[in-house]
Amino acid sequence: MNKNAIRIVSTSTVRESVGEDSVQPEASDSFVSSPQVEQVTQRALAYLVAGYPVHFCGVAGTGKTTMAFHVASKLGRPVTLIHGDDEFGSSDLVGKDSGYRKNKVVDNYIHSVLKTEEEMKHLWVDNRLTTACERGEVFIYDEFNRSRPEANNALLSVLSEGILNLPKLRRSGKGYMAVHSEFRAIFTSNPEEYAGVHKTQDALMDRLITIQLDHYDRDTEIMIVMKKSGLPLLDSERIVDIVRELRSFGVNNNRPTIRAGIAIGRILASQDRRAHWDDVFFQMICRDVLATDTAKITRGGQPVIMQKVEEVIRKFCGSIHPVREKVKEDRQ
Ligand SMILES: Nc1ncnc2c1ncn2[C@@H]1O[C@H](COP(=O)(O)OP(=O)(O)OP(=O)(O)O)[C@@H](O)[C@H]1O
Ligand SMILES: [Mg+2]
């Protein structure tokens, strides 16, 4: 090497900010606000306004995700959404290294002196929790217990001390980030016995205010089916009664849910049909949508749920003939 060579090396860390990644939720025309919905909304808002994170917990189809967005929209802040995932590590929440950028300047202006300056930039890209904490957004963590508990550890100091710990940025003096005063967090989860969910660490549960959601009451379900399908009241009532009756048998893990009711309503409306006992198409939609995996339980070679669906249609739609015979007739 040239004996007059001068080499200057400097290293620094650059946090790359991501572009606009949040959404601004708006009230949907098909959102139903019943006394039950209003009451839960008011409670959740009271906790959030006081600075506490809210957690909606309940079985599938109880309106957790819808409620999280509804409550978030009332806060009037941008919303960042993530969905729990078994593959997540902490970097999926806070961010990660994204390599190095190296600049080299070679200066040989004075012939006998070779001066090189190297600048190494260690790049870091923020992930959604970090940007939400920095910008004071509403952070919705849907189905957070699908992530492994250790992936969610960064939330502990965010929720109790208002500090996001970024240990990998320690050397650049940015290892701790103060959480914006308007940052709020809403969590949803399915119960622990559900497939694909993890047990949550007590420390995280202890920081959340949990609102247990059950299926909506009958009136709310009827309004939801009416609004989402456009069917008249009578048809929506029949559909909801059928769904609720089958759910009450308790053999199918709290199903069918309101989703099944909405599906039947929408399909009927799109075909310009009604929920009538003598409409074979209606019966068939009910069988397809409602007879889910309980088909495992059989009686006389036929899945019990099929028989139940028929009985229940007859009960709520006033059939005077056995539905199965009617279906057979129409097939011929
Ligand atoms: N207040 C409401 N107004 C109108 N539709 C609603 C309302 N609440 C829930 N729904 C509808 O009910 C269905 C189930 O709601 P949602 O997806 O929020 O349930 P969930 O508890 O998050 O279910 P999962 O555990 O399966 O994710 C959706 O189709 C949703 O649009
Ligand atoms: Mg959901």
C-alpha cells in the first residue's frame, strides 16, 4: 500500500421510514348499531380514551374484528392493522436490519497521497408496531394469539411504560423510542381451545382490558342480515331463527354464526328469492351453508345435521309437508 495512504472509515445507522401504510376507517352503511353494539362500543372507547389497550375475545363470528374497526374509527386516528401469525418473530412487529449501504470516496488529488473515505450505513426498516408507536396511530392486532407469545414481547413495555425497545439500534443511540401519546392498541383473539392459537403470556393479558364478546342478540342479528343482504324483515327473521336454533344445539363449536345467516341472505337476495318453506332453492342453500362439519355425526346413515336443518326450516318457515319429500319431488 502507498505509504501516504489515508483511510477513514465511519459507520452509522439509518432508520428507513416506510411510506404511508395506515388506513383511515370510515363507518360503513351496512354497519348495524344496536343497543348491544352501542354498549360495547362505549365501554371500549372509555378504556381506550383513558389510555388502556382493549382486547375483544370471543368465538368465531362474534364481531370482534368489526368491533375493533368500529371503535378505532371513533378515535379519529389512522389505523395500522396486523394479523397474528405463527411464523411471526419480534421483527415482524418492530422492524429489522435490511443490510448495509457503503459509500467510498477515493481522493488522489495530491499525487503522492491516496485518501479513501468509507462510510458504512447500517440500514434498519421499521415495521408496523414501530410506525404506529411513532405516529400515534391506532394499532389493531387481529387474532394476536395466532403469533407465538415471544413474538409479542415488544408489546409489554409499549403498553405499560410507553417505551418501545429497539435493542438492535442501541449502538446508534436509538435503542429506546418513546411511544406517541395518541398511540392506542386494540387486540382481538379467539379462545385458547381454538386450533392454531397460542396461550398468551400472563404479563400481556394483565396489561389488556378484555371484553368478552358473545354472539349478538336476535334483534341485532336480524338487523345485520337485513342490512347485509337487503332482504325484507320476515325473511331475515326466518334465516336468523334457523341459524340460532342450529347453534343452540351446541354440537358444532358455536356454529353456525352470523356469517352463515349473512351468506344465506345474500345468496337469496342475489337470486331474487325469499326464505319460504316451499322454495327448494332456499332449502338447498340452507343445507349447503349450514350443514358444515357436523356431517360426521350420522343417524340411519344420514348426517344428523341434515335432518336438523330440515326440521328447523320446517319449524320457522311453516312447512306443512316434510321438506325432504318436497325436495325429492322438485328434483324429479
Ligand atoms: N355491527 C355489525 N354490523 C354489521 N355487520 C356486522 C356487525 N358485526 C359483525 N358483522 C358481520 O358479521 C360477520 C362476523 O363478524 P367479524 O368478522 O367481525 O367476527 P369475528 O369475531 O372477527 O370472527 P372471526 O373470529 O372468525 O375472525 C362479518 O361478516 C361482519 O361483517
Ligand atoms: Mg375476526
